[in-house]
Amino acid sequence: MEVHVSLTGRDDLSGEIYRQLRRAILDGRLRPGDPLPPTRDLARSLSVSRNTATVAYDRLFGEGFVTARTGAGTYVSEHVPQMRPGPLERRETKSLQPRSVWGSIQLPTIAFERLAIFDFRTGLPDASLFPYETWRRLLSEQMRAEVVGKALYAHPAGHEGLRAAIARHIGVARGVQATTDDVLITGGTQQALDVIARTLLAPGETIAVEDPGYAPPRSLFRSLGLVLANVPVDNEGLIVDRLPSDARLVYITPSHQYPLGMSMSLQRRLALLEWADENDAAIIEDDYDSEFRFGGRPLEPLMTLDTSGRVIYVGSFSKTLIPILRLGFIVTPPSLREAMYRAKYVADWHTATPGQAALASFLDDGSFARHIRKLRSVYEKRHDLVTRILTRDFNNELELVPSVAGLHVTALARPEAADRLPDALRRASAQGVEVHELARIGGGPSARSRPGLMFGYGAIPTEHIEEGLRRLRAAFG
Ligand SMILES: Cc1ncc(COP(=O)(O)O)c(C=O)c1O
């Protein structure tokens, strides 16, 4: 391994080599058994005499930091203690402090938790249904020298073939009319929201969000210095009359409100578009899981009702494929297109190309449509089973919010059962059943004050649902 030694402006060259190598050994950059470079090579690379390097090595050897095997080189000794942080490191940690907003933003624990046997936690698709073979083949086709070519940076808007395939897909599946140029590929919804917010708003401006709502974007918007306006939702979705007139941007989940699960009524959709026109505001439509709709009439995306170019549509492949791919997209109105390309460019230049190209082939050859059909039929069974059992067996404790889409349903605690929720969840957890409380997952003041549970059915095998809910039922007593 190359050890970095710097002799710039130093006098005692041999002593300096000794000190820097000793420090590298003690702080673990050089580990027991690692070889040190031969004195001849080190001397050449530092432009010092070989004797200078040898003196430093002799000192390290004399103090037991290294072992020298004649003819076989010099190695870090096997038993060297790790150094505690010295005065320098301690001073550094004290003097550099992040902005205070980072103190109030937590990392999501779900990403690091082990899965439970009866896992009703939300936010997870069924990873066992992912088409691994096909995906491996498509990805490895992208990693050939003749495909990669000169490995030039790509256009920030993303892989042209994928943008075209997405434009076609949402045209067919959602009736959203978009050209290739309107589509910008992002690292999931979360980056899409970052690009949009930075394109449109300056720190100090107001963004309206649903209350309760999806939590990660709320943290993102706060980190960008935006002011959050919490707007309540009822069984028709966002209450448009409660929007503050100074909101420049409104972030909503109209097809399947997150976390409660209802759809936004047509009347409210039209009222929201009118409000945006009157207040010169933009709307972000997060259409994160509408591929999975199990009944009722398909709802018009806001974007198809929009006649004045105020709606920015956001889609994700986290539910239809798997979230670790980090692939999502924006459909931008023409007036924002160029600025969004630039906002994406300054964030990360562009999303990694091989995954985008693999997804383009997956969409183009019909695999994606087949995959969705398969998932829909699996998730529909789970949705129906969970809904049926909750209505039948939990009627005294929970009131189900009607929902016919997505990968979770939400149930609010009846007032007389609210106090029993935490204990019941603890007992259920001891029996291998994990369910998220609304307060833990939903963002916003009203999520915290509304006792309820969210039942995800993405990660739980269908045959575990009945037993999982039976155990939860028993935990309520
Ligand atoms: C409301 C909402 N939007 C979007 C997403 C997907 O986010 P991403 O594409 O960043 O993985 C989720 C995932 O749980 C979600 O609940």
C-alpha cells in the first residue's frame, strides 16, 4: 500500500518519516501485517537519501512498531495498540459543527433493521419478486467496452432511451402526455423533489405539504431552508381552502395519500389547480405507487387536468422494482425544463448510466408491463386479505381508512383503544409481528397526534398475513 509521507517544509527528514509512519500505524491506516515500502523506493519517491529512510525504519524497528525479515521486507508488527484520538483530532471535532437543522433530522431506522417473520412495516416492496436473472443480463450487457465507449459524462436529463420509454409508459398507463425532453431521470423521488425545490424556491420561501404526510421530503425541504406549511387532509385529500396564499409550491400524493391512503377527489383536484393559477404556485404530484390499483375508477393524474403548466409529475421505480436501484423521474413543464437539467447537473451531473440503460431495455421489451401485472395480482390478494381481516376482527379497536391502491392500508385507533396501542404493539413484536405506528412513519403534527397503524403488505408473504394478524389480535387481548 502507498503510505503518504509529506516532507514539505520539514528539516528533520528522517525524524519526520519516522513520525508519520508511526502515526499511520497507530491510527490504523497501516494495519498489523501490512508491508512498508522498501527503503530504496521510499527514498526515491521522497527525493531523500536511502540512509535517511533507513534511519527512520531502524527507529520504528527498535521501538517494536515494525518487524524486519531479512530479504523479505519490513512489516507492521502484529501487536500494535490502536491510538486514542490525540489532541489534534479532538480539537477538530469541537471546532466543526453542522448547521442546526441536521440535529433534528434522523436517519431512517428501517433501512438497518432486520426483517420480522410477520412484517407489516411499510415502504418495502416484495424483493423476492424482483426479476434478478433478467436484470443481471440487462446490466451485464451495459458493462461491455463497446457499449461504454469512451465513458464520457452523459446528459444530466438521463439516458435518452429510458426517457423515451418512460414517456411512452406513462402515456399508456397514466394518460400523461410527455415527450422524451420532458422526462428527467433522478435518483428516486427524493432527488426529484430536491431538484424541483431548488429549481423553483429560494431559502425562506414557503412550501405546502400534506399533514399527515410523507416524512422524508419534509426533512429535505427544511434542510433547503424552506418554510413548511402544514395543510390538513380529510377523506377527499388535501383541504385546498387551508392552503396559505404565500405557498409557492405544493407537494402532494393525490392518487394514494401518504400515509392515510385515500385518493384526492376530482372536485379537490380541480380546486387545487384553480388555486395554483390564482396564487401563481406550482404543484408537485408524487405518483409513487399508482401502478397498483385494485378497484374503483382509475383517477386522472393532476397533470392530465392541468391546462396551464403548473403541475410537475414525479414517478419512482422503488415500488415497482426495488428501492436500492434509486431510479425515479420528473415530468417537467417546458418552462422549467432547462433549469431542471441544470439543477440536476449541479447535484450529481447525472444518474448512473448502466442501471438507466438496463431499465430502458426492461421497459422496451415488455418485461416491465409483465412484471407489473404479476406484482399487481400478488399485492391485490394481500390487500384484500389484510382489509378483510382488519374489518372483521379489529372493528372494536381500529377504523380502516378505505383505500384501493398501493402497498399499505392505514387504520386509525378508535378512541377507546388508543391507549392500548403501544402495549399491544410491544406484545405483538415479541411474537414476531412488526407494524408501524402512524406517528412513527407519517410526517407532520397531526400524524403525531393521531393514534393509528399502517399495514404494509409489500414485504410480508401472503401466507403469513392471516397468522400475523391473528397474533396481533391476541396482543390486543
Ligand atoms: C409518498 C412516497 N413517495 C415516494 C416514495 C418513493 O421514494 P423514492 O423514489 O425516493 O425511493 C415513497 C416510498 O415509500 C413514498 O411513500
